[in-house]
Amino acid sequence: MAKWQPGPASRPHRAVPAPLYALGAIASVQVGATVARRLFAALGPSGTVFLRVLFGALILVAIARVTRPRLNAGQWRAILLFGLIIAAMNLSFYQAIARIPLGIAVTIEFLGPLGVAIAGSRKPPDFAWAAMAAAGVVLLSLKGGSVTPLGVLFALGAAAGWACYILMSQRVGRLVPGPDGLALALAAGAIVLIPFGIAGAGSRLLEPGNLLMSLEPAMGAAAGFFFLNQQLARRDLLAIALVTIASAGATMTGRRAATDVV
């Protein structure tokens, strides 16, 4: 769903290593998507994503204790744009996993942060990483069968949404201190998703069983394999490996570039 990236005013406690926060976020999002996929038969992807974003917004607003935010016009514009991005990213991702295996959708979606990392570094090796990632996506796209072109397009849309999410979350984090910006943006995203949810599920959105399932916990291929029995072929695993290695390489290159500048 949404991933809060703390700004300078709200850094994680130093006693907990940063990678643990990242692993926790990854597990939460991917296991949540796996559980939510079981709701597709009852609510469809649009109805499912609406309920999950709605409950996520309600929980985060309660945790952040957002009551009467005093924000200026510029802050509200940034929050509303952030909300639109959250809605589009989540809707695209759920439409993707309704058509292609979860592990493949997650791999393609990861092109978003990979693109941001490569664009921020602009080192010659990044072209090699980009080519490797593109080769992985091509392998997935040409598979056929369980991988449909429309599913790949939705996953690419989710990737673009994730890239925009990263950039916009940094801006909102600077403009609005603490988790308030994300909480309000998530609420705005839930409002945007209302017509999609109603069109996709109608009155089934109000059934208690579906509501409870939407509250369940919010890693890609492993989750799909264990919970959804989505076994991947060797070519799928090779493609996922290419994108993963490219992502790791681009991240390390970008980190070295930042160290050199400092």
C-alpha cells in the first residue's frame, strides 16, 4: 500500500537497524497483497484496494491523531497530489495481480524505485543495470499464458506510480512534519478510490466478512508460491533475478556516487 518514509524530523530509533524497517515494510505490503488477493472473487481488485486503502487511512489518521490540520494552500496541493498518486499506484498494482502472478507483478513494479535510483546517480554502469532490468521485463512479457499484456501494463503503471510516490513523499515530508502528510494523503487516496470501489463491488463492500478480511496484515514470489500456489518457471526466476541484481547494482552505484560527493 503506502510506505511512510520518515524525514529529518522523524527518524527511526538508532537501536533498530534500518534494513529491518525495510524488511518489515516489504513483508507487510507483500503479505497484505497476498491475503487481499483472496478477496478478488468477492470484491474484485477495485473493491479490494478501496477497502484496504480506506482502512489504512483510518488507522494512520488515528495513530497520527490528525484532527484539525492547519496547512496552507501549497501543503494541501502537495497532499492531494500525493493522494492521487497513492490511489493510482495501488489500483494499478491490484489490477496487475488480478491478471499475473504476484511475484512477477512485484518484480515489474520494482522498476519504479530502480528508475529513481538510476536517474539520481547517472553513472555509466547504470546503463548496464537498466539494460539488465529491461531484459528481465522482456522475458516476463513474452512468456504468455498466465502473464497477459494488460497485466504487464498495469504492473508498469504501478512502477511509474511507485517512482512518483518516492519523489512526492520526499516533498510532502519536507512540507508537512511527521506522519500527518501521509495520513492525509492516504485519506485523499481513499476518497479518490470510492467510485472504483463501488463500481467493482457495490453493496458487497459492506459485508462483514469482506470488511474483516480487508483488515488482515497489510515477500512477492515466495508469498505467491506459499499462499496462492503460483509456481514460477525457470525463465520467470531468471527474469526476476535480472531485475533484482540490476536493482542492487543501481543502489550500490548510487550510494558510492553519494559518498564521493560528500
